[in-house]
Amino acid sequence: MASHIVGYPRMGPKRELKFALESFWDKKSSAEDLQKVAAGLRSSIWKQMADAGIKYIPSNTFSYYDQVLDTTAMLGAVPPRYGWNGGEIGFDTYFSMARGNASVPAMEMTKWFDTNYHFIVPELGPDVRFSYASHKAVDEYKEAKALGVNTVPVLVGPVSYLLLSKPAKGVEKTFSLLSLLPKILPIYKEVISELKAAGASWIQFDEPTLVLDLDAHQLQAFTAAYADLESTLSGLNVLIETYFADLTSGAYKTLIELKGVTAYGLDLVRGTKTIDLIKTNFPKGKFLFAGVVDGRNIWANDLASSLGTLQVLEAIVGKDNLVVSTSCSLLHTAVDLVNETKLDDEIKSWLAFAAQKVVEVNALAKALAGQIDEAFFASNATAQASRKSSPRVTNEAVQKAAAALKGSDHRRATNVSARLDAQQKKLNLPILPTTTIGSFPQTLELRRVRREFKANKISEDNYVKAIKEEIKKVVDLQEELDIDVLVHGEPERNDMVEYFGEQLSGFAFTVNGWVQSYGSRCVKPPIIYGDVSRPKPMTVFWSSTAQSMTSRPMKGMLTGPVTILNWSFVRNDQPSINIFQLPNFQI
């Protein structure tokens, strides 16, 4: 039985790539230094998967910034403002597109579907002259092969690339980006031909836009694209990978009828209804890459449950045509649980980061082939039972408060006009009052003070004194600028989510659970493992301290529960709507 990983985190277990990138950008190290770190990370990732027994190991999922930007570079679709004159795209042009430079701004960045990862949006128009300008996909395939690892090169699919793009400045918003398909397919053919010549036997096209609500014209673009590529793809096994949601019946029909395609990768964690489509109609002789291991969260897989799902699929598609996979790239999870030295053993037993998910995928594949690792499965079952029964997960007080909620609790007792009237009587604000969002810059000095306080190098009294001094500066500045409603600047907060999570029950925090947000920017999402409650006031002290420094209104600021949910690793044992019941979540 075969196993597959859609993609893997790039930053390294301790953010090695982040630090190498920032050192290079600051001109403290050379391009060769950066490339050496990157090559070391790629090598270790490929070796790790090979040692774990993964058969289909991806390449070209590494990126110095973003996989969509890599595709823009591959196609030579560089906006004119960057002054690129052709040839192989180097770091100067690549990072200028990603980050801007002294004379031109960066390209737009937006969220990758509903994840917290951000990609660089291609800027396209009818006058773009595409050319094969980055050989990264082929180079990395050859690099892995030289290390003895035969990989599956991964490309962002041509249709998804166009659907995720935007019209360039000066181009009509109504311009059909899909009209560029005939112009980019020749570049894809060049890449495919080079990969075949280098010895590739499989190729993976990520076409995640197939899970969107597409119209007939957009679905037809997939049919046209792969019909055009069919002859070039001859001799290769072709995997079309989708993720993040169910496919509609129309998109599924389009997918399974694509020319020249050997295999289909489907997210069976978020796409729970997709199994019904597979049961209804799956092409005979084709491969199903079944994404049963969650690539979006950090919980250990319920191996027994997943094995049951795989056995159902095996009966449909055949034993030789079923491949165990992740639901999507592991880019969205933390890298390795081994580096978490401060999580307690019980919570740690419930988790699986990217490195552990690789092991889970292969364990499931072996189990399906009749080679079950009894000890591994037994340990997993024990952890699953522990999580279900742990009193740390279920908080009786929260459960009672949630059960007691009524529909009327979600509505204000007074209408808007009454509240506005009361506010005006109390605050006497001008017609258009001025204020700011809330956060002032976190200076190096502030970070030093917080770091020393956490390390017990300064006392709590000295820490509080330093924060009060910073708040006073912020208050004085706003009064000098004649701001009407003040903020305290949030100098005491390390992160808008982590700060509150640290004061709420049901949260756990990692030391190295970093996840790439964009470029070198990484976040360390809290883990919501249990019912959430607020043991004590969270903001009263600092807000009241700030208010005592001025006669003007001082805003109290909270990160809202929806944002906290979206920026955390959330529970997967109940619907998201029920996860975050916070009675009296207020100042």
C-alpha cells in the first residue's frame, strides 16, 4: 500500500529559513549562505519522508517566499515596474515582487483560501509576455534525485493560477484571466518536458480552485487545459490535487473526466461529502490519493477511524489504486512535536505536528496492507480515549453556562438610538470623534523588558513600572495630538491572540509550534484543547491604569472570540460554533 504527502512546511523546525532570509535581506549574509540553509532544509525533509516509508514524496513545495510567486517566476509574469529584462529570475527580482524595494511597491498579498497563509497575487493582462524564467521545479527534482530520492514534482495548476490572479493595474476589471490559458500552457509544457527528461515518473498539479463554486465556463477551462497538455504528459503519471472542501458534483465530474490524468487527490477531512461522490462514480483503473490525515490541524489522527474509512474506499477503487495521503499540504501545521519541551505529557500525547503526520500516513498505509503496527495503534487509541475523557477538556461550569444560553442573550436589551444617547451624555463627544485602532509600535526596549520579565531577570514591580511609563508616553502623545477617544497602546501584549489565550483556561502554548503566515513571517497559534473560560479579569488593571492618566475616554480593547478561533489550532471534537462559549467576556 502506498503513501503520499501533499506538501511540507518550509521554515524548518526552529525557523531556520526565516532567520536565513532576514539575514540575507539585511545584507548580513550572502545569497550562497541562504541557498545553503535552504538546501539543507530540503535535504532533511526529503530524507525524513523517505526514512518514514513515504512512497510519493513531493518536491518543489519548498519556497523562499510563496508557491504562487514561484509560479509567477516560472511563467516570467513579472510586472513591468520591477525592471526585469528577461533571463532566469534571480533573488533581486523575486524578492522585489514579494516585498517591494526602495522605488516600487510589492505585489498584493491575500489569504490562501480560508487558511492563515498568504500568497502573492499575480498581476496579469493581455499584454503580459510569458516566458520560461525559473527552472526551480526541475532543479529541485534533480537535487532530490542526486540525494537518492525520487520525488513527485508539484506545480500550481494552470487554471488555479489564473483563477487566483487579478487584472494588472490599468487592465479592465472585466478582463478574462482565463483567456490567458493558451499563453501559459506552452510554458507548462516546457517544464513538463524537462521533468520527463530528468526522469520524473509522476507529476502533481495542485488545482485547489476546483473546490470553489465555479461556473460552467470556469470548469470548461480545466477540461481545455488538460486536453491541451495531454500529449506532453504522455508517459507520466499525473495527479490532480484538490483540498480544503468538498467538490460539487459538477466539479467532481469535470475532475474525473480530465484527459491524461492518472490520479485524484481529495481532502476527506474537510470534504466529508466527497466520499459519496466516490461511491457513486470513480473511474476504473485510476488512483485515489485519499487525504485522511488532517493537514490543517495539530491533533493526532484517530487511526482506527481513518483505517475504517480507507477500507471502505479500498472496496470501491481497489487495493492497488488506493494511496493514503494528507488532506492538504502540511504547510499549515507546526513542524515537529519533538521540539516541544514545555507541553505536559497528556496534552502532548493528543497532538501530531507535520513530522508526526508523516509517520501516521505511512502507518495507515501499512495497516491497510495488513502490516499493522499494533503498539503504535494501541498508543494512538489510548491517547484518543484520554482526550475524550480528560476533565481538562470538559469544564462543567462552561457546559452549564453554554446550555443556559437563550436566543435573547445574543440581542442587546436596548436599541441603538438609546445606547448612542447614553454614550453621548456620558462622553460628550464631537460629531466625528477621532481615535486609533489601538496598538502602538512594540519597540525593541518593550520587547527586551517583556523578555527579561519572562526570564525572571527583572521583578514584577519593575516590569509594571516600565509598562506604565510606556502607557504614559502614549497617552501624552494622543492628548498632544488632540485625539478624542484614547487607547493605551497595548505595550503589555505580546500578541493579540496569545496574550488573551494565556489568561484563559482551555488553552495550551508551544515553544516552537511556528507556522508560516507569509514570507519569513511565522505565527505560533495557541492550541484550544478544552472548554474555554475566563478565570479572572484580563484587561481591567491596564485599562483602568491608562484611564487614570487622562480625563478623556479611554477605550478598552479585546481581541474578539472569532479572531481568537481563527488564529488558533481549534478543537476537532465538536463544531466550531460550540467551541468558544465565554460567559461575561467583557472588561
